Amino acid sequence: MIAGTTTNVHPFDRKLLARMTGALGDDRAIGRVALDLGHVFGEFLPDICKAETGLDIAIAYAGFRTGLRNTLIAELGNGVLIGDVSLRNWCPDFQISCDSPIIITMVEALLGAEPTDIEEPQPRTLSPIEIDVAQPILEKIADVLRTAVNAPGGFEPIVARAQNSAARGKPDPVVEDVHAAAIDMTIGFGPVLSTFSIIVPQSVLLKTQVVFPKGAGQNRKQKTEWTEQMEEQVRRSAVTIEARIRLESLTLETISRLQAGDVIPFHDAQDVRVDVNANGRDLYVCEFGRSGAKYTVRVKDTHGSEQDILRHIMS
């Protein structure tokens, strides 16, 4: 190397390189694709939601955002459900996110609540049961996307089990981030207006030709087998329940001296009351008993109706 030439060496501009290799486009090009996809979702997803759930859900295009993918995902904040998706011959790694309030509200409605009676919930971490119910919704969004981008081969999208945004692991610092775009859609039901987003690498969007599927407005149904399956999913989801028995009051001095083998009597002299709860919510009042070699509790009273108990468990 000739002396003095090192001062003329500069790192190659990464954005320029990304534009040259098709990994980064201008906002106009990305915006056209985002708008076309937004129109497809706005046109077809309400019909599908109506046919599948019987719920009148409003969908509308809300714009797009560009940036590095990890940054776009981080900007979603907390109280958001995120699913990783792949669609062969289109994109092996993109994300669908949905705000938690709309999912909470839809679960309430599927459990029988009237939309006018539902109060707008605050964003929060979703329970496993709520995620179970939300999973088919993300899959329907992915299905509409599949028909719009017309990926060759007719492959179905694969939607991994969604996670709360707070539960997602941090990005691997070794893996280089990619330029992406977030296509934002408003989704409204009852008193709630939330957002779902599709986050896709720009390299994919720049090659995407949006095709409007056929059949808008067809096959409207009030309730379908899928709806019943969603409702049944709520009822069949495994829930850990705990039983709490009140013991006699002891002084702190006595408690501090308890040793292995010491006995603490139950508070009740006759039928021993047991409070059964799940997720910190009391469900039943029971009495303590025994059946053969197993200890048992017998339900004596409930804390509310079946619908109340389901809501308590999921909240």
C-alpha cells in the first residue's frame, strides 16, 4: 500500500449498498405495495371474520412504517401479541402482530358478552388461553396475505405460536438486521379500535405483485364450525387450580419454632372450608374430604356463573 493512501479509504455506505442489492426501496415503492395489501385486508378480512366468528369487525388501512425490522418490532411496545410467520416461495421470516385489547374484547364476545356491555380493556400481557383463541385470528390474517401475494406453489403459511411482546427473546446481535416495513391496519369491534401489523423485509415487498382474490362478500354466516371450535378451545384449555385451606391462627413465636413433624390444626372444627382458585381468582367454595387413598374437595358454592368463571380464569 502506498503511504498516505489509507486516509482515502472509507467504509461503504450500508444504506446505499442495501439499495443497490434490492434490500431497501424508496417510500413511494414500498407505499404502493403496502396500500394494495391494505386494500386487500380491508376488503376481505371483515367478510372472513364475519363468516368465521359471526362478529362484525371493521378493518381499515392505517399506513406503513419503514426501518430496521428489530426496531419496528420494538416500537410495538408491550401488550402486543406477535407471531412469526413463513410462507414458502414468498418470505421465510415475517411477523404478524396484534394489540391485546381487541383480542380480549373478541374473547369476551365469543363467550357471550354483548358488544355494548364490553368496556374497553387496557393493553396487557395475554393469558395462555387468550393466546390459544388469538392464534386462529393470526392464521386468518396470514391466509388473506397468502391469497394476495400469490406465492407460487400454493403453499400454506406457517404461523408459529404467538408470544406476548414482553416474552420474546432479544434479537441475536450476531445476525444482521434487515430493512423492513410495517403495514398497519386498524381493527375495530364494539368499543375497541386496535391495530394489527404485518412486518415484512423490504427486499420481499419490492418483488411482490399484489393480486386481489376473488369472492369478496361471499359466504357470510352467523356462526360456523370454526367459531364453535374457538369457543370449545376456551373450555378445553388446561388450567392449573389451587386449593387454599385456612389453618388455626398461631403467634409469630410459635411459627418460628415449628419443626418437621409438628401439626397445625385446620381452622374449621367440622366441615373444613377450602377456597379453590386459578390465576389468583377464587372460583369455588369447597369442603375438604377423602376418597380412598386420595384427598379431595367437594364443591359447595361458586363465585359467579360459568361465564364469570371463564372470564376470571382468562383475565
